[in-house]
Amino acid sequence: MEEVVEGYNFRVIARSGLFKPVFDGEKLIVPWRLLELDAVYGLLGDSISGVLLAPVVRASPRASRLVELYRSRVLFEESRWLRGVLGPIARVVVLRPELYPILRMRRLLDLYCSVYVEALSNLGLEALSYVRSIRVWGAKSPSLKIPLRLWSRGECDLGEAPLLENPWALIRVPEGSICLDGLSYEELASPYVGERVECSRISILHSITLCRGPRGVVAVKDYMASSFKWIPAFLASAPTSRFQRDPRSRAVTELVYSRLLRGVVRTPRTLSLNLNGGRVVAVKEYIAGRPVLEIRDPKAWREAGRALARVHNLGYTLGDANPSNFLVTRDGIAVVDLEQARRATPKSIAWDIVTAIAYTQLMGVDANLPLELLREYLEEASTPRNILLRELLKPELLTPYMVMPFKLPEAIKIIASAAAS
């Protein structure tokens, strides 16, 4: 018995019996049973069946069915892996299905580099168009996988097949690009600021690292680095506005709401999003400005109040209305750190106000400055004052004052003074 598969630049001959597979770069001679086990179950780590990812020209009926089974398994396993890596980010990405066989090809480049590169360089994505007609089935691979090295390719030249080097071009996100390769901050920033990148973290309490190069500055935000700070915030907000802790959830929230709010206030653009080994790192536009929390000019606080009102009037809340997230720039107020943004409700609107006041008290800011912010906010906000004031004075919204109860009378005085003006 002999089964044959002929591809664009390879040939597989599967025979009865058991012997060591032989591959000379173009022709693979292999026992049928080994090919079948590797194709259906990945028993040999796809080291034999991986050649079948390249375009097939002709195949015997039995071999043709095996090719379809193998490709279906690859699509299922790679899509499951990608969904696991992306997590909540999968909700906002659009990708071409050809990405799945390319992901598996990258894992098998040691064996089939020349086959893959030649097919993709000559046929392009048309070489992988078969993925659009495959019914993906729920394949299960055994725990035992024995990689079989058939030959040593030496150095693999990917120059003619750039998608094997950077397959992430096949994923489209609402803004910027996405990458799942493990890269340093300097490597992530260099496409935007040039070579000779120097990166320095703003402070130990911030998740932002500024990376400078010959062409400018970008802000690199590591969502894992900021996970710890959300634990006390999560506990404090438990009765009212649940903070998100998962780095991927916070990254996709910031990406989406930065775009939604850009119509009423300046927000930083996302240039790229990198996920690898649990890391979630965004390269973002750097907005030069001074945090309102550091400014003692009442005008800056009034501008922050107007910006917050515009956000609420649009139907959204920030979730974390720390005045340090409002930057005074040459072009007006910019809002950064939108990891906890969400759709507005009376309770979440009131939570923004409470947290804005509480942050100023925690940092020892003159009470007249948050009063200026709140007065200006009430002038611009579309939420009826009676509804807002009723929400502001609900006991569950006062949880930030569990750590500074002595500041609660001052907070109530600020709210009452703003309402009376």
C-alpha cells in the first residue's frame, strides 16, 4: 500500500510497514501509520505531518482525508491557544484565518523552512486559502509528543516570507497593532522613536515607562506592573464600582474607551499592544502635560471639572477619577489612565466625584481646589443635581473614607458647598 501527496514544492510517499522516515528537503518517505498518528493526534509533535500545511496539488483519496483532518486539528489547536492568550482582547480583534496555519508553521520552521518560505513567497496567502473551507473539529492530542528531527536546515531565511517572521499583521485591532512575541521595552518602542532607545520609569508607583529616541518619546505601559495597586482599590470599591484587576481586561478597556472619549477630550492613542507569557504591554502616544493634582491654580481644576462633565454627558465614567489622570497641556485638558472606564450610571457618576475628592484629601490638597472642580462640574453636567446629590450621600459611596474617617466631614462640606453655589 502506498499513499501519495504532491504539493507545490514537496512530495510525500506513505508506505506500509515501520521504518525511519526520510526527508531530503523535497521528498518525504514515511510509514503510513506514523503519518496518520502524527496528523490526527500530533504524536510526533507534527514533525512528520507539518509538511501538509503547505499547499497540496494532488493526493490519493485516503491521504486527502488525512490532510483535511490534520489541518482541522491545527486550526482548532491554534485558535484555542490564541483565544487563551488574548483573553478579553479577543472581543475587539479581527483576524484573517490564515493566521492559524502560519502560527503552526513558525513552530515547525526547523523542519520545513524551505517548503513554507517557497510556497508563501510564490503564492502568498493564496497558499493557505484552504483554511476558509475547513470545518474545525474538537481534536484531542495525547500527552505524549515525540518531536522527530528529520534533517537540519541550518539558518532559515525568512526574507521572502515576512509573515512567518511577523504574522501579527494578520490581526486587526481598533487602534494600533498587536504582537505576541516577547520583546523588551526598548524593542517595542524603537519602531516609533528610532534606534538607541533609552527607557526610564516615571516612578515605582506608576506603570508608565517613558522611552526616548531620536524621533521622539512614547509611553510604554505595563499592565502587570500596575496590577498590585488595584487590589486596595478593588476592596475599597467593592460595594459600588468593581475595579477590574485582570491586565488584559484593563488593557482592552483602555483601548476601547480611549477611542470613545476622544470626541470630547484628548486621550492618548494606542500604538501597539504586546502580549507574551502573561505580560500585557502597550506602547502609547506620549502626551506632555502637568497633572492637575500638582497644580494650585483654580483654573486648572475648573478645566478638569468641565472635562469630567463632558465624559459623563457622553454616557461614560472613568471609574478612577484621580485628578492626577487629568493633564494640563498646551491644547487643553487630556485624560489618561482609562483602565476602569465604563458606561455611566448614577452610581458610577457619583463614584467618579467621590474618588476625585478623596484623592485630593489623601494628598493633602487645599479643599478649595476640589470645590472649584465640583462647582464647574455641576454647571456643565447634564445629570440632575438632586439625583447626583442623593447618590453622593449614600453610605456605600463613602468607602474610601474607611482609611481616613477624619476627612469625611470635610468631604461632605465640599459637596454641600458646591450644591449651594
